[in-house]
Amino acid sequence: MTTTLTPPEAATRAARPAAAATEHFDVLIVGAGISGIGGAYHLTQQCPGTRFVVLESQETFGGTWTTHRYPGIRSDSDLFTFGYRFKPWMGAPIATAAEIRSYMAEVIDENRLASHIRYRHQIASASWSSAERRWTVEAVRGDTGETVRFTTGFLWMCQGYYRHAGGYTPDWPGMDRFQGKIIHPQSWPQDLDYAGKRVVVIGSGATAATLVPAIADDCAHVTMLQRSPTFFATGRNANALADTLRELDIDKTWIHEIVRRKILFDQATISRRSFSEPEVLKQELLSGVRAYLGPDFDIEKHFTPRYRPWRQRIAFIPDGDLFKAVRAGKASIETDEIECFNETGLLLKSGKQLDADIIVTATGFHLNVLGDIAFSVDGKPLDFASTVAYRGTMFTGVPNMAWVFGYFRASWTLRADLIADFVCRLLKHMKAKGVSTVTPALRPQDQDMKRSPWVDPENFNPGYLMRGLHLLPQQGDTIPWLHSQDYWTEKDELPVADLDDGALQFK
């Protein structure tokens, strides 16, 4: 694979306009991002002959990697695990958005998926009819404004977890007084001129850590303003094992699988250590930062979080670029809270003034619950928060639907691949049973089980999730109602999950 290719035109245009009449498909996939393209591939391979369509609201595929266009946009997961298991990754572990889109374009072209994708289709509603045993989906075409209708036997939600239309920016006092520009990275203007300007980036997650070094050379100065620090991991943007195996001329599919397994083994070890020896792991992470910034930098204030490692995602800083920018004096870190905006910048609660020409609010996402689509089941609006998740992908009382929600501590795509296997196995199981409807339902022994939020806040608690947790389904305390978020458990459990244990009702 050549990662510098631009996506072929054939993969970026819709194959044909949607017909005015209702079209029916066996499976309808929502979203042409990582999950949706992966799902389409798995359908063609595992369920050949399935009639399916992929509806995408944007003008091309890519999802996150099309929505986000801020300088330096890159993955915060290695591409050996963020890439698909069926498509060897041949580039550096941390990839740019353009490289990821090129990789996806190859998947689309190599597997002739373009004819299945309809771009500029914004889904407005999805309604299930038990009498007809199908979903009816209405979408608005962005190119014509026309409302089009589809019916499908199975709805596969691959739209991700956040709202692509706009990011989350808190409402700080005085924002209307600021004379400069306020920008969220999710809506980055492509003509923004930041050369020679004073820039403040509010936030300390992967977006801020990517953006700051990407613009530092061109700005007069860039400051990363954080309310509290984030854990960062450092290292070369290279994989020594992959490089060695390539030198030995090992088959690329072998390299991909071997390196994936090694990375996943290492990640499992780190995840385990975050519980068994959090202080030791914490000091190891901080020592990586200290190696770049030196002994005199206030690591305790600016890079020591209040939480244990892995309660929020650990951002990887390839080749220490963020810390190099700080050490060179091109960037700086302020750990403080905002009192208010004013005409020239920000007044902090410590009393310090940060003057700026541009303020970037790298402050997170709006959680997207099932694509912000109006769902109904037999005429009744779906109260998603009242459902209980079946293996973190299907939901009680909701027939013939699966949602891909990836991993917090491992690559999103690992779960997208696992869920694709599960959905394909389920579809084949239904065909073998001669049934057309599958609905998760609590069994008698499940009725009194303890219920808890979709994600345990003590385990993982990023801001976007905490703001929207009340909108998400519940989970139980026993299989198959647990949403473990643990790849190393699910990779063994999901492929052999008993589809006839009574938790799935077939008709």
C-alpha cells in the first residue's frame, strides 16, 4: 500500500442517485466511516448475495477522517490495530487523516464497495413495523433536498459516537466580547491564517496535543490551556518489529497479524497494570515526558493528572513533537481555569491574562446517540435510555438492529471487526432458522439483575461521555447484558456467543 495516494474519484462519488420509489435492502448500514466500510466488506465476504446499501450524510467516505480537517490531524491509535484485520497496514503506526482515507479508498476499490454507497443522504427517521417485519428509513438528499425512502430487514448503525455537525464548546462568560476568532477544531476553516498570530488552544486531549505542535512553527506563539493535565505516552512513530520483519521480506499479511498481536499483548499488559500498579505506571508515563522537557519543568503541575492511568484515554505523542515545541519555546502550557473571555483574550482564575488573536476550543464532542435519528418501534418513539444492551451492540425491545460502539482503551476498529463477525453470524443463523426477526429480551432469570450505566464512570469518564451518559442504554451485571469494553475478553466470547440461550427472541 502507498499511503500518500489520494482517494480515487471512483470511491468518493455515489454510484447512482436514489430512486424516488421506496427501495428495499436486506441490510442498511448507516455511515461510511471505519465501521460502515468494514461492515460492508464483511457482508460481501461472509454473507455473499446480501442486498445492502450504505447511507452516508457527508459527500464522501471517511467519517472522522473527513469531518476533522484541522492542521496535523492524525490517529491516536496505531494503524496496525486501528486498521482492519483483513487489510495489512504498511505505513507508520500513527497515520495522518489523508493516509487513513487513502487506506479506506483502497478497501472500497479492491472490494467493489462503491456501488453500495449513497453519499449526501442524511437520515431523518427510522421506524420499525412488527407487522411488516422491516425498518422504514427516510433520508434527505443533500444534493437535491429530496426525501427518499428505504426499507430494510436489518439496520446496522455504524455512525460513530459523536455529532459531526459541530463540536462541544462550553459557554464561558464574555465570549461575545473577544475581538479575535473562536474556532472549534471540528469546524476548522480551511482559509484560516494563523501565521504570526497568538493562539490559545483550550484543552489537553489528543486533539490539542496534535494541533499545538502542528501550528507552533508558524504562530507567533501557541499556548495549550488546560483545566487539568492528561496522561501522554511517547515514542517513535515507527514499529521496530514491523520494520525488522519487512527487512526479512516476510509476507505483509503475516507482518500485519504478528505486529497486531504484539501490540495487543502490550496494550493488555498496560491496561492490567493500570489497575494492579497504577502508581508505577504513572511514573513511567511521566518519565517519558520528563525526558523531553528536562528536570526543571514543572511536570507535577502541567502533566500529572488527578486520575489513575487509563480512566481516560492516554494520548500518544509521536516522536515527542508536543514536548519539543514546548522545549523550543514555540509553545507553552498553562494549567488553570477560565474566569472569562475579554476583548483581548482570556482572564484566568489565577488572575493571569492570556492575550490571543485566535482561541481554539479543543473541548470535545457532543455525544451522538444513534445518529440523532428519530427512532420508533411500532409507532412508539424509542426511549433508548430505557433499554438494556445485549453484548453492547443490540438492545432490548429493538428488533433487527445492531450498533457499533468501539473500544475506549483499544482501537475502535477492533470492535467494529468483532461486531461485523457477530452480525454476519446472526444473519446466517436467522436464515438457517427460517426467521426474519430477532429482538433482545430479558429472560426470567435476568429480571432482577443489577443495572448500571452504559459505562462505569469509575472505570472510564471522559467529558463527552459523562455529559451524555443519561441518554445511553443500561447494562446488567451478567453475560450477555454486560458491556465490558474489554477487547481481550470479547475477542474470545463474541465469536462463540450462544445465539439460542433465550436472550434473543426469534420470529
